[in-house]
Amino acid sequence: MKSVKITVIGLGFVGLTTAVGFAKKGFTTFGYEIDQSKAKLLQKSQIPFFEEGLQEGLQDVIEKKFFITNSLEDALRDSDVVFYCIGTPMNKEGFADLSFLITSLKETASLIKICKPKPTLIIKSTIPPSTSQEVFIPLLKTLGLKVNMGDSSDCFLANNPEFLREGFAYQDFLNPDRIVVGSSQELEIIKKIYAPFNAPIIFTNLNSAEFIKYLSNTTLAMQISFANEMSMIAEKIGNIDIQLSFQVLHQDKRFHGSPANITSYIYPGLGFGGYCLPKDTLALHKKSQEKGFDTKILKGIIETNERILTFYLEKISQEVSKDAKIGILGLSFKPGSDDVRDSKSKSLIDGLLERGFKNIIAYDPIANDVFKQIYALPICYTKTSKELVDACDVCIIATAWEEFTQCNFTDKKVYNLRFLKL
């Protein structure tokens, strides 16, 4: 562990936290800061922003395990891992400005030979999904480097998004709940430097790691804006205690636990169905309209719930022959229930029939009979999931019954529209 040298380029909020954190875990860490006045301040253990515990941490490691320099050559010499913690501010058009990162990668490429052989370059800056694959790797290749090519590589490029809360960043870094790494392979050096943190390391591809960061931030942004829209709806309707309303919402047991059961709702699929969610969302939207308030988010929720089904129907229509035998796994609106009111499976089957698919077979662990009785669709049913899978060319998982994870889909085209882990 102590023989590994880590370099952190950019010593702002994320970079300084990262550098001090690795130094505290025993790694020799060099920090490169282009702003000489900031570098001098940090060398005196003075931080130009507040972050609980970080100044004390800096004082513990400065000139022992953590060394700050404004010489990129000194920072990169004999480095095993280089972290890029450089700002990607929004430009005038609203896109992420990658110019500072691109400049830094070019500078690193020109000095790659003074690093340890095959160094790992890790982007910690927040960058739009596909940036590494479409911008950074081609850039490094034009500079003559072989990137992510196994044993023949000159260097490896990885993405390691941060999930740090301002004010708690230092503790969040030292005690992460998960570490996400996007790379072309499970790099041993990354496992080594993160081993002391005792957190699960999730390796995925570059695009997914970059997307996960945006998924995290946009989910938080959505929740804040949704809460604000609901407060405006309440104000328009009148005589609603919005503070109490949210306090009661927060007591819902689905919001508690590890992981909280709310995760089953914040998960992709065919959209929400059943008796309550569709009618109640639409009813509140209509009530708000009646009061003269346009609910942008509620309206968007309703439109997206309709659009997702059309999205998958079009995908299936483009990829599957009309003569194929199509199996629908799951007919109830959710697992653990035989309720088929406003079932997305019904809408899915309707859409397939409208698009010319005639050989449709369906199965549900408990809702076969009630679905057949209520909807009387021109389809067939099987008594077991195995029977359905054996009979079909294409299988569509439309309800997330756990039973379907045990199906043998070998040689079958599968549309896992509930994203079950198969």
C-alpha cells in the first residue's frame, strides 16, 4: 500500500478531500494545484473553504503523506494513479465545459513516461455520460497513447464519480457507502487503493459510471422540484398545512431502512399501474388545473408513464418478427398481487396486437384467471412459467415476479422490461 503513489490534479472541494483522504489511509499522495496562491495557502494547512474535519485532516498529513506542488512534473513522477478533480462548469449553451480537463489530459500525456509504467488515469470530475468513450479516449489516442488495451496499454482511463455532500465531504470520502468505478476491466490498482475504505467497489463500464453520477444528482434535483411543485399546488388549493403534510409523508415506512423500500419505486420498468397511482396522479393534476395552476412535473409524470410503454413497443416491433411466438411473463400490475386494474401488461398486449403480433402467450403466478375473465383478449395462457418459456421465441418480463429470475432463457430473446436480475 505504502509503495503506491497517488497524484491528485486540482485541489478544490473534491480534489483536496480526495487527496487528504488517501493520505490519511497511508498512501503517498501528491496534489497539483495550478493556482499558486491557493497552493501556498494549502501548504500552510489553510483551506479557503469550510469543510468539517478537513483542515484537521490536512494538518495531520501535510509534508508527511501529502505533498502539494505547482510543478506537474513533480506531481506525476513515479505516479501509479492520477486523479483528475477539475471543474466542468456550465458554458453559455448549458453544456459541461470540458476544456480544463482536456488541457490537463494533454499535459499528462506529454509527461506519461515519467509516471510508473501503465498508469491509471481516473476522472473524478463530473462529466456527461459517454464523454470518456467519445472524447477522452480518442484524444489520448491522437496523442499516440494506447488506452485500455490490456497488456499493450500505455495507460488506463477510468471514471470514479464522487458522491460527496458539501459540509460532510471529508467524512463521506473516508466512509463511503459504495465506490463506483467505470473501466474496461477490474483494475487491481483501484482495488488496492480503495481496500482500506471497507466499502463495496462496483465496477462497470465507463458510460454507466458517468451516468450513475448524473442519475444520483438528477434524482435529488427532481425530488426537490417535486416537493416545491406540490407546495405550490397546496397553496393554490388552499387551507393545506404543507409542513405537516410533508412531515407525515416522511413517516412512511417505505422511506426508512437500509436499503429503504422506496428503492422499488425509484427503479425503471413499464411505468406505474394499478388502481391508485394512475387515478390519483391524474386527479391532482386536474384539480390543480381547475385552480389555475399548471403542474409541469405532474403532467410530465403522466406523459412519461404513457411514453415508456410506446418506447418499448416500438423497440419490439423493430426487432421481432410478427410471426414470432411472444410470451408475456406477468399480468398483475405488481408482484404479490392478482390486481389487474390498469395493468401495464394489458396495455402492452393491446399494443402488440395493434402492431400485428398474433401469437401471444401469457402467464402469471396468480392472476391468469382474473386477467382472462376481465379482459377476454385473443391470447393463450400457460399454467407455468417453464411451459411459457419453452413454447415461445420471445419472452417479455412485464411484472417483476421473483419466480421469473429462475427461468431458463437460453436461446430466447428476452425483453426484461422490469429489469429483474436474471
